[in-house]
Amino acid sequence: MTAADARDDSELPHPRETRELISHAEAEQTMLDAYRSGRMPHAWLIGGPAGIGKATLAYRMARFALVHPDPAAPDVRSATSLAVADDHPVAQRIAARAHPDLLVLERAVNEKTGKLFTVIRVDDVRRTVSFFGSTAGEGGWRVCIVDTADELQDPQGANALLKILEEPPKNALLLLVSHAPARLLPTIRSRCRRLMLRPLSVTEVASGTAQALGREVDDADIRDAAEQAEGSIGRALMLLEGPALELRRQVVTQLDRLPALDPRALHALGEALGGTEPQRLEAFVDTVNEWLATRTAKGPQENRRLVRFADAWDKVNQAARDADTYNLDRKPLVFAVFGWLAEAERR
């Protein structure tokens, strides 16, 4: 069982099944131009906020390369995008997770607990060695998508991937998706061509969210979620599930007050998170990580500041994983998280 099998957001198709790429035409053209130039980088690092289409773009590139293995072919020369027909056998096999020349590294589900592992395990990453060490089943490219590279938190896993990045075989293509590229190992970043995707506009988020849900784009809830989603369709869809939208508002209010802390408001926020409901915890952590991402996206002149917020990021996410794994009460987590954030903000 993989991360895809454990998805709760059934309203949103998995990126391997998503055919439309909303916005990002320039980024797509960059990949297409590189491919038909005959000098395709063996590794790409596709970065940007969560839920804006990074994995969708990675799967589009994978489909295109597996359908058109020859960059000099007429169909490649005349292509205006990376789109592949839905009924193409390659597209159908990828959607069914049955293509022998595509390897996807993502968090797997722990069969004992039914929950996702907190990281992409090193044993899974090591599959790349045998995958790239064998001949492509259909004589073309062998493609690996890492979704996401941020979850290669075990140094052994990152180093295992690094071996392939350092000595890539012929016709190997690695597509690394990352919500926070700056936090990846410098040795990984330096061996990839970076492609940063921008957050979507409110109008684009509203349109994509409405399309995913089969609702009208002028629906008040959809518009409200789009305005709160910081350019992410995935986040807008999450906000529309249950109390997530109001919870996000509460979190943002407290983040805006930092480094000042309001114990009474934090107590109320802890109550709002509820006991052990995973969707609320996800909304809380996602909003905090979004705030942290704005703090870590600074220039080199603020290195000490970046280190403080990177340290807070590690503490927040480890504490959230522990709370989820061990079904811990959420209120102590809220106070701990805001304590770390306030310390990082005031120093």
C-alpha cells in the first residue's frame, strides 16, 4: 500500500491521474524545450508551495518522455505542451501504477498501523539502484518521481538518492518534487536543475477548486477558501473539508501576533484542534509550515535568521509527527509550537 491508497481527499485526483495543469505554462515550456534540445538534464528539482501542481507537472513530463522516447521525433518537435492523450496506453498504465519504466518514491503505508510512515524509507530509495541499473522495459527512458524530496529526512535515504544523482545512467530522468527546496541537502540541490513554480492566483485557485468539486466558481465557500489558500488548490480543497477553514483563520491570527503570545487564544486553538482528528492537525501544521516557508525564503544576508526558522521547522514537524503517531493531545503541541515560533521571531 502506498501514500495514494491512504488519501482522504477523494475529491482531488492523484497527480498521476490529473491531465490538466493549471497555470505554469512557462515552466512546462521550459521542460519541453530542454527535452527536445537533446540536452535534457538528468534531474529536475520542481519547487514551490504545496498543492500548486508540482507533482502534476512531474507526471506530465514522465508521461511525455515515456510516450516520446526520441527527443528528435517529429511529434516532439511539433508539440506545444507536455500533454498526452488520456487513452494512450502509456497514460493508462501510469494511472494504474503499472508502467515498468516509472518508479515513484513516496511515503508508504505501515501495514501494521494503517498510517503513512513519516519519511520515505531508505529501503524504498535504494530501489533506484536496481531500477536504473536495468534496461528500460520499452527501450526508452527510465523515470523516477520523488514526491516529495522533503520527506527524505533520513540522511541515509538522501544519500542513497545522491548516488544516482552523482552517476546517472544513460536515459535516466529524476523528477524531485519539493515544498521547500532550500532545506534539501546542498549536494542534492546542486545536481538538479531547479524549476520553481509560483503560487496560483485567487482566480486560478477558485477555478481549479470548483472544477475538482464540480461546483460553481462563484460559490461563496469556494471563493473564501481560495482567498485563504495562498495560491494552492490542494490547500483550498483541504480548507473546505469540515472546520479546516475556520481553524486556519485562528492559526493565522495567532501567527500575525508573533512574537507576542496570547495564552487564552492558544488554549482555544488547542481546543479547536480536537482530540486526535488527523485533518485538523494537518490543517494546523500546513498553515504553520506555510508561515515558516515565508521566513526561510530570505537572502543569504540573513543566514542566522534562516537557521533559527529552519530549526523551528524541524521541531514543529517532528512534534506534529509524534502527536500523530502516538495520538497525543493537541493542546500541548499548540503551546510548544507557538513557543518555538515566538523565540525564532524575536531573536
